[in-house]
Amino acid sequence: MALGDIYGADRLIPVKSAQIAGVSYKTIGDAGLEWISDLKGKAVIPAALNPMGMDRDAWQGMRIDAHFAQKQEEIIKAYERLGIKAECTCTPYYLERPKFGDHLAWSESSAVCYANSVLGARTNREGGPSALAAALIGKTANYGLHVRENRYPTVTIKVKEPIHGAEYGALGYVVGPKVGDGIPIFTFKSTPTEDELKHLGAALAASGAVALFHVLGVTPEQYILPPERIDVDSRDLEEGWQVPTRYFLPKDSIDVGLDAVKALMRKHEEPDIIALGCPHASKEELEEILRDLKGRNVRKEVWVCTGRSLGEKNPALIDKLRSHGIKVVYDTCMVVSPAANHFKRMMVNSGKALKYTPSMCGVDAVIGTTEECIEEACR
Ligand code: F3S
């Protein structure tokens, strides 16, 4: 209600699900634990959590100390008492894929970007407390990205050369600060996969404050007419995906060459850990890692972070990765777990992890493609 008043919302609207950040003891500490423990109520819609600070079952193997593990467990139990599922992932769309036009209350920034941009669902970038409030009443205030008029692109980003894989994340890292909290529409010479869009959005949200982006001819929400003619346009938009014959592109436009992206990816000082799965890896990304291993065992510490449900649905794939020496880690990630603090330099395939691991974990970070990360791991 308070947020609705601040942002001029006309009413509360029902939401299909909530995803709640503020879970790792590393980030919320005792004050956060106390606040959650004092709340009363029960979630009335499906609600899941962001990654916590450890693998709930295998924390000892991550060199997590017993005090941290106990506090983390108390946080999860406090959420469970509120009817929130202890499914801790930043890719809740692999649990249940929201539909075009669904209203949500999600808080993890990469998940928000994916839901809005790749799926055409509608969510603001909620804080942990407001997502939790939405879980308890099944509603959120109708403002921001819930309102179609606010979802128009504000800046065109023309990418002049084809790119692939981790380059999308590196591009997001470079472009994010230029866009801030705007809504970019990209024109690409290549067609990104959903995983590539996931990495682009995660990095845009981390290095800028992007919560929605469009890709011309690719993402499901395309604008045919400029905002001032939105009434004429509205019927088409409500009907969901279509392939219009012309598009609305903002005049404010940035041309992006790939020099900065390539320079970022050339920085390859030797890492002592390789961490993949930021955002949590999809089944396709796990398969790609297995292919890149080419039957070899890794010779360095390698973590692959993914959601527990996704892992448990694909036991053979997880066993194979583990048989090559990879640590598949559930419930947590390299940024929100204190386990990453034990290392000096981390190699990642994610623009978001590149942005956050230095400040959140005190490690240097370098970025490469998934294939380069695995080569480094086997060297
Ligand atoms: Fe997810 Fe952690 Fe990255 S929460 S998006 S894996 S920083």
C-alpha cells in the first residue's frame, strides 16, 4: 500500500507468484533474520526464494562454518513458517514458466529482467520486503512495469557485429551504465537464444538498473507505433506475440562496436576458481559444459550453480558432471555465498558475476566463454 501511494498506483492487482530476495545470511545478517522471524501470516500464492548462502545439504563441502550454517537454516525456517517454499533459485522460470502478460512480484534483478523481457510477463524490480508482502496478500500495487504505457523502449542499441554466448553478458556489462534504468531495444546481427538473453539481461540489471529490454524481432513484446499513439496500438499488444511489419524504435540511439566487449574478454590472468551458473544454469547450459569437457576431468576448483529442482530432475546429467570433478552446487551461488571469499581470482562466463564478485566477495574476476572456462579448468 505504501509503495502504491508513493508511485501513484490506482489499485492493487493480483499477482501469480512471488520471488523473494534477501535470503543469504551473508547479505541480510541478524537484523534481516530478526525482521523475518517477527512476521506473521501465510503466503497465498506460489512463492520461492532467491539463492541462500550455502548448499542446504552440502554446506560442509563448501567450507561454510557451523555458525553461518545455523543462522542460514534459521532464515530458511522463518520463511517456511510464512508458507514460502525453500526453493532457492534466481531462475524460478525453470520451475514454472510465467505466461505473456502475467503479473508477478519478483525481486531478483536478473529474474525480473528475464520475466519482463524474454517472457513478456510484468513485474517491477521488487525489494525483498515488498515481494514478501505480495506473497502474503497475493497482490501488488499497479504501477511501473505493470502498466503497459511504461514498457515502451526508450533507447535503441544497435550492435554492429554478430555475437554469441558469453559475449551477450559482456555486452550487458558494457552497455548497462549507458542505459541506467532506461528500457533498451537491441538490434542484433545475430539471433540470441533464451540463455543468451538471460545473460544479457542479468548483466544489464547488474551494471545498470535495467528491468526490461526488448530485442527487435525476437522478444515477445514488440511496439509498432510510438507511445503517443498507444490507443491505436493497444489491441495488438494485448493479443501477445505477433510479427508486425514495422516497429517503433526510439530516436535516442547508441551504436555499439564490440571493441570494449572483446577487450573485456581478453583479460585472462590465471584464476584459482572457475564458477559457472550465474544466473543459475539451465539444462542446456549444463549439457554445454559436459560437451566442453570432452571427457576430461577438471584440474581446478570448478563450481556450477543451479536450482535444486532442475538438478533433481536431471540426475544423470548432474552425476556425469560430478564424475569429471565439477562441484554442482544447489540453492546458492558464487556471489551470495561466503565460500567464494576463500579464493583470489574467479573466472566466470557471466557479465553479472563479473560485476558483483569483486565487491561482494573480494575476489578479482575475469570473463570468458563457457568453452574457455572449461579449457582453463582442464589445463
Ligand atoms: Fe543468481 Fe547469484 Fe547470479 S543470485 S543471478 S547466480 S549473483
